[in-house]
Amino acid sequence: MTRVVIADDQALVRTGFQMILKARGIEVVGEAADGAEAVDAVRRLQPDVVLMDIRMPVMDGLEATRRILAGQTDCRVLILTTFDLDRYVYAALAAGASGFLLKDVTPEHLAAAVRLVTTGDALLSPSITRRLVERFAVPAVSQPAIHRDLTSLTPRELEVLTLMGQGLSNAELATELALSEATVKTHVARIFAKLTLRDRAQAVVLAYETGLVSPGSRDEQ
């Protein structure tokens, strides 16, 4: 059973999300009213997923996300926000979060999102991630959470990373490169391992911040 910690400074939000998840077979093992409590809860409870609000007292969700994902943990972080394409959401993705949810998410979407990120995938579709990154990415800004030595990639892996950054799914990558989806998945897994990336969201961020992909580059083709 997927184990979740809910971090939000509003008790009603925590209660509502807890009821939704429990009704769908997802175990809520803890709650936190601020980022510091969230970091402590992850350390103690070792959940699979944290639902993390951005704006909280004591320590905000962005700093809490950085601290959680900087540790040796397989925990995934889903950012909760009331604002679509909030610049703080982008910063959280760059720090390693696996996606974001608007607080008016439907119960079905909430449960599906929690289950999705436990598989190692990112919640955001490539096109949404790309739109977010194009708005807020700053090329060549150093982010310690992401290893940026692209010289470790083979020419084919560099090509795959570039196309991921342009918003292509695995199926679209297979068509573009005349490869099987299984082969594409192998390339993607190797890219993640070599560059210490958690998921596709970080891969897209990396492609833009290293200048491998520029805003609008796919549209120009």
C-alpha cells in the first residue's frame, strides 16, 4: 500500500485529502503543518509520497522539498498549489519534485497522481512541463540537485535527452528515432542514472538550463 504524508498549513485541506486518499486505498501515515514538520515526518515515517504545500510557516514547501530530496530517500514529492504555473512550482521541480497538483484537483486525479509518481514517473505531461520550464528556466543556473556533465552521455542518449526536453513522450521518441519503445525506455533509464535525475520533469529542466533546448525550439521545426 502506498504510504503518504500530507504537508499543508490548513487543517481542513489535510483532513479532506486524507479522507479522499484513505477511501481509495492509500494510507496516510502522517501530517505536517509546516515544512520543518514535513522534513521530520519523512525522516521518521519513510513515506512513499509527500503532498507538499508551497506557502507554509516556519519553513516553506520549497526548502522542505530540497531537504527531503537531498537525503537518501526514495520518497517522491508532489507540490500542492493554488496557482497554475507558479514560479515556485518550477523551483520545486528543479529541486527534484515529481510534479504538481492544483488544490482543486478531483479526488480521482489526486489518487491517480499519488500512484503514478510511486512508479518513478513524473506527474506532469511532457508538454505541460515544457511550458512551465520555458516560462521560468534560466540557462546555465547551477542547481546542486542535478548533475550537469552531459559528456557522460552517448550521442544517442544526448539526442534522446534533447527530444525529451522538447516535450516528446516515449512513443513520440520511438517514432522520431525509428526505435522501439523498449529501446527508448532503456536510453531514458541510462540518462537518468548517468545524470542522477529522478524523473522526466528534472530531465526537461536540465535540457533547458544547460542550453541543450531553447524556448520554442520544437515549434521552429
